[in-house]
Amino acid sequence: MPDEVEVAATQRVRNPWGQGERLRTEILDAAGRLFSELGGEEALTIRGVARAVGIAPASIYQHFADKAALVRGVIEHDYERLSAVMREADESVADDDVVGRVRAQMHAYCRFAVENPGHYRLMLGNRRPAGQGEAGQRPQGPLVPILGAVVAAFERCEQAGKRLRMPSERAAVMVFVGTHGRVALYHSNPEDGGADRILPFVDELISLVFD
């Protein structure tokens, strides 16, 4: 009897023009929801995601070669979501409030991490954690463009005359890594009720890098 991959190969058909990317997004959204509900990627299956979307497993194989590729897709999708909410937070603050724009970005990062614990663990568990290595060391992988937005925010502060105690890139990395560490402490013991203490910590951390 042919396995699921072989069946998918024989049933594969081309998506109507313009619908392929929409279906891919629906697959990723469904996989993300199931991941949160099931509590981990081990319980995630191609068939389960197909049922959630209302399509045949063959349709998923048009976009993802196997489960590992689907999980990678979910991770990349989540990084895109995180980047988008940080960008929206930055743009919601007045242009001349340069320090407020830094705070807005880091607050958005924290809220995403607290509100999406399963996704956040998946993202950090499949990539080098932001806090690994010496303090002030640049994070690796898909965190780089997210960190780049924070670096740009600190550069705007300098251009606006806000003096930093260190170069803008180092300030951004220290704040980013410190924020990640505080969020990680919360995730290690969420029953402690420390979520309301994360943002004040981040605000204080940001204030420390200014002269």
C-alpha cells in the first residue's frame, strides 16, 4: 500500500491562480493553532493539519515536503508575525518620541512572548536562543532582522540627541538579550504571576543604557 507521501505525489494538482499563497497561510495558521492546542510539535501530524484546514493531505505536500518542513514554516511564520507586531507598535508612537518607540517595540516583543508561549518556545527551541553567549553578543538566525529594528530605534535616539552609554548596536543587543532573559524567567514559572512585572523591568533596562 503506498504511503502518504506517494499518495500526495499522485494527487497533487496546481492551485488556481492567486490562491496558492492564501492556502499556504491557512495551513500555517492551522498548524500553529494545533501546535498550541496539542502542546508540542511531536503530536502535530500532516493529516491533522489537513483536517483542520479542510483539505486533503496531498494539498499540504504541495507547499511542505514533510512535517519537518511544515514546522520550519510555522517558525518562520511566527517570526514574521513577531516582526509585524513590533513594527506596528513602533509606528503607533509619535515620530519625535524616539525613546517611546524603543519601549513600544520591546513591549510588543514581551506581549507576543507572553500571549503565545507555545509558539515562543518553538521559535527559540529551534534556533539559537537570543541569550546564548556573552552579554552584548548579537543574536543569530531569524532574530537578526528583529534585532535590526531595535538597533535602528536606538540609532534614532542618538540622532535626536539622546546620549547612550555605549554604541547604539551594543545598547540594542543588551536590551534585547536582557528582555529575552526576563521573559524566559517568566516562562519557567508562569504560575508566579510575574507577567505584570515584565514591562516595568524592560522600561528600567532601557533607561539604564541612556546617559
